[in-house]
Amino acid sequence: MQAGEPIEELKSAASTENEFGSVSADVKEENMPDAIEPASSVNGHGSDVASEGEVQQKGQVLPKQPELRVLHHKISGYVGFANLPKQWHRKSIRRGFSLNLLCVGQGGLGKSTLINTLFNKQLYDLEGKPTEDLAALKLEDSENLSESLERPQGEEQPSVKIETISTDIEENGVKLALTVVDAPGFGDAIDNTDSWVPIVREIDSRFDQYLDAENRIDRDVIQDHRIHACLYFIEPTGHCLAPLDLEFCKAVHQKCNLIPVIAKSDILTDEEIEQFKHTIKTQLDNAGVELFEPPQYSLDDKDTVARCAALCTRMPFAVVGSTSEVSTPDGRRVRGRSYPWGVIEVDNESHSDFVHLRDLLIRLYLMELREKTENVLFERYRSEKLMSLGIKQDNSVFKEYDPELKQKEEKQLHEAKLAKLEAEMKAVFQQKVNEKEKKLQKSEAELFARHKEMKDKLLKQLKALEDKKHQLEMSYANQSANSPAQTKKKGFLR
Ligand SMILES: Nc1nc2c(ncn2[C@@H]2O[C@H](COP(=O)(O)OP(=O)(O)OP(=O)(O)O)[C@@H](O)[C@H]2O)c(=O)[nH]1
Ligand SMILES: [Mg+2]
């Protein structure tokens, strides 16, 4: 069938996956990405197989499929959605990517050097100052962003400053807008109490700026200045984390993707590094600090899962930074540091964890860092902020319409209404019964009283009559006693 022709409606007992099988089989686009396989290869059988019951396929016994009566459209012509990843790719190239990186650590730990090494660009000069072309940008940026940094009145100028530099870098036609936020002065004072506060404020102000931009009516292009990752540089003491390190990590781990690194790890031996990493991990775990971990998905292949696990176990990354090229004993020119006893190669994974840090931060998980910032960290900040402003969630507004749920709710409401009506009717009936009972009781009492009254009257009359009878009998007896002859005579006469 050609594109544009009317689609054929078929009644089939096959699973819906199979409908795409025919598309892929008939018209596999010439430039279709390899990742998109014909769906037939997913379940391994065509549309007529599901109804056949148990099937033997490549040594696998497929369970018997239930008889599904599905009406579906068979698409056997060109549709074109297999090209969607290419559209996405073009769009990404056009738009470019951005990464806002926060670097925190005591002075001289090699932060600027590591940034230069990571992006293979001289963002900072040898003195650690932004290079000339970035200096102007730095001023502009810090002015704009510092506006939103509201410092309470009377508060002293902090010893920790926030410096931002931005630059666009390009690799194989892919553009990356990189912003590095540095916090010079952190941990350098005699008293470092609350020295992380300006940094936390900076992170919050960037969230606020984004939240504000989102809430504007006109929000064509929202500049994302939110911090996507925070590289925290740990001094290579080989001992344990300092209290300041722990306090900083606790203050920021809910606000940005925290990635700790052991700076200048070339001064530690391999055993010392392992031991130091173990101590750091235990300390962070005990303090409840959450580090950025690459996410794992159910469709990930074995290699991805293994690589992800390896990255997790290597944290905190023991790194070495250098942009200088040095010669190795075997004559290669490499980025590294040269010592009297040998050369440390930056890009050699057996020499340091630099390669793994780069994989996590740029090569493999840059988008995940951005996504976690957007979906987890910013969301958390946003809901806490709105709640602190007294805004409450009204679930009845913008609620998704689910007909089944709606029907259920309506049924419940109806049942509740019926129950209420029934209860009301029962109450009215009971009241009427009570009233009637009272009335009957009253009339019964009245009748009883009348009956008693009449009985009393009759008893009185009876008594009076009996008295009269008695009197008569007495008087008669007296009379007969007084005149017995007469009585006899009378009796005789009778
Ligand atoms: N041994 C060793 N030295 C390094 C490493 N990275 C940088 N350095 C050196 O450490 C010194 C300070 O490096 P920077 O990159 O300026 O350090 P920073 O942390 O940016 O310093 P501030 O900006 O002052 O806070 C420089 O002399 C670097 O050459 C490293 O991995 N190992
Ligand atoms: Mg620096």
C-alpha cells in the first residue's frame, strides 16, 4: 500500500505490536537509525501467530496468548515516524545545549585547571583568572545575576564571592553554552562559619530567576541559569572530610547535583586514594548526603548498566588536571603532568578518574543532570517556595478528567445522598410514631381515670343503697319485735 491510500481495516486476533511489524518490514527507511528495530523482532512473530497458541521460536516456548478481539488498522505503507529521532537530532544541533557548572573548593585545589582540562579550552589563565575574552562576559553576568541576590541589610560583605564566566564551545558541530560559577574565597577565611551561605543563596537566586521567568505572561525564551551540577573539590589529605566539607555538602545536596572530587589526587598513592574514598563515602552516607548517581533504566543494555555501576563505585572521583602537553617515555605527546619520576596522563583511566568524571559530567549524563535539575531539584524548590508563600494546591482545579473515576465519585455521592434521605425519612417516621404513642398513652390514661371515677361513683351508690337496705332491714326488724302478735296475725292472715 502506498502512503495516502485508504487504510485497510482488519479484524484480527493479533497483538497491536504486530501492526508496526509490517511497516518496518515493508518500508525500512534507508537512513533509519539502527536503534529502531522492526517490531516483529521484538516479539519474534507476525500478526497471525498470536492466535496460534503456543509457539516454538528460537528455542523459546512462548506462552499461549489470550484471544483478543482487537479492531486495528493495518499500516503497510510509508508513514515516516521512524524519522522522528532525526528531527530531534536536527533540533538539538540547531538549539545547542547548555551546562551551568558550579565549582566549589578551597583556594588552590586546582578548580580552574580542572575546568580547563574538562572542556579542553583555556577558560582560566595561569593565574586562575578568566581569560581575556571571558572577562567581559564575567562582569556582565555577575552584574545581572547578583541583582537578585538580596542580602539582608546590615549584613557584612561576605569573604566568599561568586564569579561567573560563560562561553560557547563547539565539538563536531554540536554547540555547548557553558557557564562556570566559581566561589573564590570559600574555605579560605580563619573562621569559615556559614561560608557556604552565599553559594546557597546563589543557587536559590538562580531558581528564583527561573521561577519568575516561568510565571511571566510573556515567556518566549526562558534562559536557564539554574545550576545543573556542583563539583565539590576535596583537599587530598588522605585523612577524612573536614567539618566545612560536610556542612557544605549538607547545605547543597538537595539543591543541585552534587559530584565530589578529590583534587590533585596525584599526591596520593592508589591505596591511600581507595582508603580516602571509603572514608569520604561513609562520612557522606552517615550525614545523609545524596550524591548525583547516573539513573538506570529497565531497557538499559548490560554495558550501560555495568558502566553506570562503575561510575557509582568510583565516586568521589580522584582527579588530576592539566592542559599542558608533556612527552611520555615512549615518545607520545599527552595532556599530563611531568614529574622527575614519571608522567601522569590526564586522559589515561589507569592514572586518575578524570576520564570517568568527564563521562559522567559531559559525555554520558549531561542530559540526565539537566533533567534531574528540572524534574526533581527545581520542582522541590518550587513547591517549597510556593508553600512558604502560602499558596496551596487546589486539587479541584485543572484536575485531569477520568470518566471511570468520575462515575465512581458520582456513584458514591448518589449513595451518600440516598443514605442521608433514608436516615431523614427514618427520623421523621420515628418522630411520628413517638407522637402517636404519646397520644395513645394520654388517652389511655384519661380513659383509665374516667373508668376509675365511674367505678368510684358506682361503688358509692352501691354503698348508699346497701346502707339504705340495712336501715330498712333494721327498721323492719324493730317493728316486728315491737308487735309480734300483729306480726303473727299478719302472717296468719297472709
Ligand atoms: N599536583 C597537582 N597540581 C595541580 C593540579 N591541578 C592544578 N594544579 C596546580 O595547582 C595550582 C592551583 O591551580 P588552580 O587551578 O589555579 O587552582 P584553583 O582551585 O582554581 O585556585 P583558586 O582559583 O585560587 O581558588 C596550580 O599551580 C596548578 O598547576 C593537579 O591535579 N595536581
Ligand atoms: Mg581558580
